[in-house]
Amino acid sequence: MFVEIVLTAIVFMFIGIYCILTKLQFITCDSNVCLNGKTALVTGGNKGLGYEIVLQLASRGCKVIIAARGVSEDLRKKIIKETRNPNVIMEYVDFSSFASVRNLAGKLKTTESKLDILINNAGVGKSLRTPTEDGHNRTMQVNHYSTFLLTHLLVDLLKKSENGKILFTSSFLAHVHVLTRRNVSRSGIPDAPLGNLDYSNSKFCSIISAEIFASKLKKWNINSNCYQPGIAKTEIFKETRKNLDNLLDTVIYFCTMHLLQTIFGVNPKLPSQTAVQIVIGDEFEHVTGVYVGKYFKDLKPRGARDDKLCEAIWKASEAAVRLKPEEKLG
Ligand SMILES: NC(=O)c1ccc[n+]([C@@H]2O[C@H](COP(=O)([O-])OP(=O)(O)OC[C@H]3O[C@@H](n4cnc5c(N)ncnc54)[C@H](OP(=O)(O)O)[C@@H]3O)[C@@H](O)[C@H]2O)c1
């Protein structure tokens, strides 16, 4: 019993120190660049981190498209009032449905002539473990597969930008993912042993996606990077609590994430600046394929440099989202 308590204390101390470090990692957005003439899509831009990113992009004159489920005219008016930028557009999308993702991409291809910035921000902490209409793990589909699909479908619009930017959103929890060469098969990414770990797996896939998109899109001068926002006080924790459907996930959640966000959680305005600086800052103009951190430049989780594992995840994702041959990137 004593050993267990000591071990738990050590683990908490370790996580606590790590959180302090990640808190110190935020990059402040000090760019004064004007984004007039640029178009950005922010998935999940209606609240939390995404909302703060939207405000910063819109206040610099960028045309901003917000894609989420909870979009409304009132919210659009609120953003326009605050930023004095009338170029704010709301689009409905449900990331638990590939049909909805395809609808969004199809619509954007008809309404937009180019896309300069794609912020892949939409995500859930933990979903219920009921499969989606596409038959996948819900957390994996919302956080990874749909983002992976949408990014593929928008590549043609990004190519029309002079220097397209894609930013994926990961989490420090990606470091505890449980994906291996052995358990990722061509037919898919397996459910994790615990619902909470599906989140870690999905966020590991964000890091892998950013890196592989970077290498495939370099020839079109499109940058693709990933960042992690530390712990920001947003509704993601409330949503996660609603979906805790077994005792072990509940205990782990309350002993780790709940405690950590209560102690270390920051205002989402802070980490959202990191995201904006990565896509507009001069120092990031030629940076691509990186998991960006202020002090730890590219601190990827174990497995992220294992080419075979990364390729297996990419192939499994292509199969899961049922990419058509012409949609695949060479
Ligand atoms: N907060 C943190 O401490 C933290 C830490 C690490 C990483 N992150 C990541 O940061 C990103 C933003 O999270 P947040 O903290 O800002 O949480 P949040 O306030 O709950 O925002 C999540 C966003 O994702 C959208 N979303 C969720 N399910 C969706 C679905 N099925 N279809 C379309 N959009 C959906 C939500 O919009 P609707 O519900 O209206 O659709 C909302 O805009 C996530 O990817 C999260 O994993 C957050």
C-alpha cells in the first residue's frame, strides 16, 4: 500500500512538473502581420481554443470560416462586433460523420477560391464508446479520421495559396498513446484498452498526420505542423465528464486530468496565441513537419519517429476514411 502511494505521488509530481514546463512553453503571438486577403478555416472555432484563434485571425483582417456543430448567426454577429471584421462565416459540420465532412469540403470548394490557413482544432476529450455511423471509434473519428479526411479534401484549395499553412492540435497526453506496429493493422487503428486512451491515440495520430502531410505537401509550399495547448480551461473537460461511462476511466480522469486542469489550467487565450504565431509568424515561414514547442523544439512521443508505425497509421487512416484513389496524396 505504502509503495503504491509513493509511486502515485511520484507519477503526480512528474506530471505536475511536465505541466509547468508545458505552461512555460506557450509562444506569445507578437506578429503584427495584416491578414487582409487571406482565408482561414478553423474547425471547432465556435468555442474554447478555436474561438480564441478565430478572434485573433479575424482581428488581423483574415476572412475566417468557422466549422463546428454549434454554429449560429448570433455567434457570428458577436465575433464581427468584437473584431470589426465582417468576413466571418459559419459552416455546420459534424466530425462524427464522414458524409458531413465531405459536405463541408464540397461546399468550400464552390465558395472559396483558395485556402491559406487550415487550423485543425475540433476535438473531444472522451466520447461514448458507441460506434459512429461510419462504424468507427467515436473519439478516433472526431479527433483524427475526420481531420485527416478534411485535410485531404482541402489540399486543392491550399495549393492555390502562395504559402498554405496547416496546423494540427495534439496534446501532451499523446505521450501515453498505446499504438504499436503490431496493433495498427491495415484494417484500422484499434480501440484502446480504456476510453481515455483513445484520446491519447488520436492525439498521437495528429502528430503523425502533421509530419506526413508536411513531407507530401512540401512541393506545393504548404507547411504542416502540430502544437499542443498544454492545459486550457475549456468545455472539453465538462464534455469528457459527461461521457465517463466506466469506473476505471472515471477514477483515472478525476485523479489526473480533472486535478491537473483545476491546478494548472490556463485561460485558452494563452495557448491559442501559440497556434496563431505558428501560422503567421515570420520565424515559422519555412518550418514544416514539426511538433512545435518553445523550449522543446520537436519533442515527439515515442513511436513518432518509427517510419513503419507512421506509415501503418497513415494507411489505416486512408482505409478508415475510404479515400478515393484520386484523393490520395502521392
Ligand atoms: N483544453 C485543453 O486543455 C486541451 C489540451 C490539449 C489539447 N486540446 C485540444 O484542443 C482542441 C480544442 O479543444 P478545447 O479545449 O477548445 O475544447 P472545447 O472548448 O470543447 O472545443 C472543442 C471544439 O471542437 C468542436 N467539436 C467537438 N466535437 C465535434 C464534432 N463532432 N464535430 C465538429 N466539431 C466538433 C466543438 O464544437 P461543437 O461541439 O459545437 O461541434 C468545439 O468547437 C481539441 O482538439 C482538444 O483535443 C485541448
